Amino acid sequence: MNSRSLLGVSVVANIVLLGALIYSFNDRSGQPSEKPATQSAITNTTSIARPSVRTITVTNQLERNFDWRAVESENYKEYIANLRSIGCPEETIRDIIIADVNKLFESRRKELASGKRFEFWRTEDPFARVMDEEAIQKRAELAKEKKALIKELLGIEVDDPSALAAVANPLSMMLDFLSEEKQAKVGELMQQFQAKIARSYSGGSIDVDEMKAIMKMQKEFEADLAGILTPEEFENFQLSLSHTAMSMRMEMRTFNPTEQEFRDIFAIRKAFDDEYGYLGLPDAKEERQRRITAEQDMKKQIKSMLGEERYKEYERAQDWKFQNIAKFAERNGLQQEAAIQVYEMDRIAREEIDRLRMDGNLDHQKQLEVIRELEAETDNNIRNLLGEKAFEAYKNGPGRVR
């Protein structure tokens, strides 16, 4: 598979992942399903604390110079009564209270402790990482409590799409550094971006023109994001959900970078991606050489940053042959160290086999004999390492690369 095809597969994979993440990501505003209740509907409402404000009960004798602080109260029941006492329309009261309750519960939602918050530098499956059963249960209970509170205060049922999104879609957790309002705006932009890609993608392998169109849409999407996010929020989004970040997590699954390593590699990789995109090697000789040189410089920067030994681990993690062996080891309950040893045995054997095939001093029959002996010796060493059962699975499965 050539570099352009690999890049195309990577782009398609990330498009699919992006689509899965934003699927069912609904508007978070939460609209009521009934008309506001009358004042009698909240006669027996219990005392419920609002965010800290000064408590003042208002009579019908308002001062000529109106002061909103004279209406607010720490207690929702008193707050609603005060609003009614000044003739505030029921629809406006409903909007004020729902917005206030949403703000209160958004603050509480963010305080929920989750043992599996999304961490952009972690390279395992983001779906598995953020779908923490305990956190999901707490969020569901909080959403239920909010709905009950609005029902008690206003006598209406309010469906909250954000509650479902928080439980069913990892995107809300991956964007947890944003306010609920900004999450909704980002989700909308992502849906629009996904729709544009879907309309332009004809299926199968991505050709050069389709890739250029995707790159153009990507830049427009990032410009729109930068317009609604702060610089820090935009950086966090890029580290979490940009094509570069998602590709890095796919490619470095066995590398397990630290947060700082991921940030440093991302800065280098993103600069290269922004300049050269995902088109693979261009056909024009000068452009081809320029891209090759830039890619070599990128690798040198990463190597200088990581150091010799860590860079070897980084390169090995991106080798599809090692990725196959690592998946085999995981499926068979083996440690990654076993995968590394199998990979190194196989790599040494492959290099020696390539050398033998290029050796003009050996006739063809002798080459075949030596290669068979080398393969048998390597298989025996791998069998001793893995055990008979695991070796049979390795020999007959996709993990074996010779």
C-alpha cells in the first residue's frame, strides 16, 4: 500500500470516527413541552437554594427607581413570587427560571468526578476511555433531578437533549473543557463540516481532487472554530479532535506518549500537515522533493525532541507490521514486551532474508535452503517465547508478517 493510499485510509477512518462522535449530538437548549403553569402550580414548592444572591422579598409597592437586586432571591420559590409581584409575564418567568436552573446544574455537572475523563494524549479507544459507567449514572441522576426541579417550580415537563448527549455520546465529554453553550455551537459546526465532506466524497479511495476539497473544508472549519473559541479552547480542540491528533492516536497506540510528548509531537506534525496536507507524494518532481525534505526535517525534529531510544519506540509503533503483532498479543492476553520481542525476531530475520536474496555468491537453491533454516530457527524462538498454543494462533493469523 503506497503512502497516498495509507493517507486516504487514515482520512476516511477519521471521517468515520468524526461522524460517529457527532451522531445524535443535539441542540442543548432544552425546550419545554408544555405551556407554563399557573401560579397555583407552585404553591407547595419547597425551598430550593439558588446560587448565592441577596434575599429580598418584594411587595407591590415598588420603588420608582427599579433595582433588579430587589427581585432576586436565594430561594427559587421566593424568586418566582417576586417576579410575579412585579407583573413579569409567565413566559418570561419560565425562560428566566429555566436558564437559571440550567446554569446551576451545568456547574454541578462539571463538578462530577469521573475516573475516566477524556485525556487527549491517551491512545486507546476514546469511546472506551470516556464511557465510565459510574460517571454516566451520576450524570443521568443529575439530569433527572434537574427535570424534577423545573417540574416542581413551574409545573411543566422539560426534555433536556443535553442529558442524553452527555450519556450516549463521548463528544460531550471530549469537549468538557467548553461551556455547554459553546459545546452546542461546536457540535453544530462539526455537523456542518461532516455534511460537506459526505456530499463531496464519492466513495472508495480518495483521489487528489477530493483530498484537496477536504483540506479546503478543513481550513474553513478551523477558521469558524477559531471565531467562537478562545485561543486556549481552540488549542484544546485541536489536541482532541483535529485530523492530526486523531491520526496520531491511531498511529501511536503502542507508543503511549506522555501529555508533554503528545503536545510536542503534535506541534511538529500539525505544522507539517497544515503545509503539505494529506496528499501523499505529489507527481511534480520539485514539489515531491520539497515534501520529502520537509518530512525528513519533521522526523529529525521529533527524534531530537524524544531522544534516540524513545524515537525508536515511536517509529516502531507506526510500523503496521508491529501494529499487527501488538494486536495479536493483546487478543491472546500477552504483554506488549512479548510483542516487541516477536517483532524484533521477525525484523532481524526479514533483514537477513533480504540480504541473502541479494547475495550473488549463493545459487538459488542454496539461498532457499538457508532462508528455510533461518525461518525455522526464528519460528522456533518465537514458539519458545509464546508457547505452543499462542504460536499456532500467531502462525495462522494476520499477526505474522513473513
